[in-house]
Amino acid sequence: MTGLCVNNLNFSYGSRHVLKSVAFDTLQKGQLTALIGPNAAGKSTLFKCIAGLNKSSGSTICLNDTDLSTLSGQERLRRVCFMPQFFAANAALTVFDVVMMAQKQLRGWRVSTEDTQAVARALDAGGIGHLAEAYVGELSGGQAQMVSVVQALVRQSDAYLFDEPTSALDLRHQLQVLGRIRDAIRNRDAIGMVALHDLNLAARFADHLILLGKGEILAQGRPDEVLRDPKISEIYGVDIELSKGPREDLLVHAYAS
């Protein structure tokens, strides 16, 4: 079966169990899934397990009929693109340099005219062409986050995992970045997962939601289904009401219990 599936995924940091028998329905190509849940729910850990950065126990993680545990680390890195929550790069490199490194990753280091053009297009598409010659150490938190998204999208992978890609951005850039991620997933017929705290952004941009709480999958399905599930109010500790906006988009209203 094509898509991304996870079954019986367990992970612990020492004696602390972070993920407990995590399993979710097969994620379909061309769709964006938002992974939601409160702080310390295990979202980042789940992404690292799928990417192979954390070694989970007793699990099966398959991507387009391939058991990812059978792949070399290099091949798994090529097929699963993981954007971590915090941007890390040598402060002495320029934005163009770090995106070029992502462009060339796993494909040799000889830079061609096509590579240079691809990086320039990616920077322009990401709205950061003007930062090409800026040094990474000079960037604001929001600018660094936008560079990290471009680094991910310049790669050609089967699955993309974005861990809180909008946490440092203002509202306009949040909408732009999530729109670019969603469009890239659809246009490439890839599998996309994005961890989000903002439930309104999740409702607006995701085709599918997975609610993770205390290391377990509590609900999954269409945004309107998951956001109406009583478990979401329980796990966030707030009362939640839904309404429709003027464009028929789903709006989430949260109130302290």
C-alpha cells in the first residue's frame, strides 16, 4: 500500500516512556496531515522515530511498501525529509550556501548551473530571495525558520516532516509558509506531516489530523471530526467550540475551563 504507516511504535528516554504503541491510519500521498497535541505530547519524538534519528522498539514504519528499517541511513535520509523545530547551521555560511547544501545532499558536491538555478528558484519561491547573501548568524528567528523550510522543500523526498515550522513567524508568514508546504505536498504527490500548536492553522491547511497526547494517538481523521472529539478538550484542558467563517472555513474557539 502506498503512503506512510506506523504500527506499534514505542520509544523511551531511559525509564521515561514517551511513545506508547503509537499507530495511525496510512497517510496518503498528496495530503497534508497536521500532528497536534499539547507540549510534551511526543510530537517531535514521533517525527525523529519516523526519520530514523531515534531507534524505536517493536515498531513497523513503512513508506510506500518499504519497511524503513531495511534501508541504509543515507537512503532513509533521502526518502524522508525531516525539518527539526530548531534551525541549526554554521553561522559563517550564507543562506544561499545552506540551501545549496540541502540541494546537493546525497548527490555529490559538484555544483552545476542547474543546482544554482534550483537554489535561486527555491529562495524566491520561499520569499527569502533577498536574504541569499545574508549570513546565517545574522538572521532573526523567523528568518531562520523560513530558511529551514526552504532547505526542506528544495529536496526531492517521498515524505516531509515539519516540526513546528511556523512557531517564530508572524501571521502573514505563517499563512504563506503553510500554503507553500501544502501546495508542494500536493504538486509532488508526496506525504506531508506538520506538527502544529495552532488549531486554526491545522483546521485551515491540513487534510487530516492526528491528535497525540501523553504519547498515545487519541484521535485521527478529518479536521472537523477530530476537532469535535471530546478528547481534544480533555487533553488541552480547555473548552472548544467550532464555527464556520465567511469563507466556510472551520474556526476553532478555545476557552479556559
